Amino acid sequence: MHTPSERSNTPKKQNCITDWGPKMRSFVIVTAILTLAGCGDGSPDDRATDKAATEITSTTAKLAERDMIRVCKAGLAFRVGQKVEIIDAKVIQDQQVRLAHTRNDGKSFEYDCSVQGDVLRFRMIDEAGPGTGPGIWSGNGSTTTFKLNPNSVDLIDTFNDGSNITETIAI
């Protein structure tokens, strides 16, 4: 026979489910719910989303230098309202182009253009004044996407509120 102090030190047989504690049981329940919620019912909407994801992924191939220059020049002309003919461009690194143009008033501007799949991102050089270097990349207020055609570039600027502006630029 055990004294009361000996009984409290005697190890109990543990039931692996009932002794998990409330945190572990909650974790298992939440994990099960999240797993089942992600399954979907295979409805047409699920397949459309999968198709769209596949299409976006398929446009992530790197562009040739000539095509990078075309889409970046068209994208900048679209964003700043200038003609592509006045924009100079040169590749400065992998999937990145340096663009420059001078307005009618003689003021010169330089930008970097980054091609990320079918998305164009821009940043102004020396935006805060001469010698200040590159500014921040665009994309905070809108996203510019493109579709490259043999003689033109289709551009869409989609804003955070869902509205957009489209234009096709011959280049």
C-alpha cells in the first residue's frame, strides 16, 4: 500500500488523446478545418482561377533584350504621356532597362524599368534632386502589365480601386 505522498509521485498511464490539453486539441481542429476548406468543390470558378494562375506563370520567361527595350519604352511612354520615339533605352542588367527622355521644355528624366513576368515596374533616377540616385519602384498605386505583339505593346495600368487604363502603343 502506498502512502498519499507516494501515490502523487506514481506515474499515471496517459491516454494520448485526452491528455493533449486544450491548445493541442484546438490546433488539430483548426488544421483540419483549414485543410478541408482549401479542397474546394471543383466548381468552374476553381478551374478558372487555376487556369489564370497558369497563364500568369507562363509569362515569366525572360524577354530578349530587343523585346525588353520595346516593352519598357512603350510602358514609359504610356505612363508619362510621351512618344516612344523620344525615349532612349539601354539594358543595364538582367531584365532591367535604363530609359531617358527630354521633354519639350528641355527638362531631362531618367528611369529604370524592370520586367517581372508580364509586369513592368519603374523608378525615377534622381527624383529627389541631382545625385540622389534611384527612387522607389512603382507599383504602390497601380500595376502596369503588358502583352507583347509583333508591332505593338498592349498596356494596362490597373489601380488599387480596380479601375484601369489601357492603351496599345505601336513600336
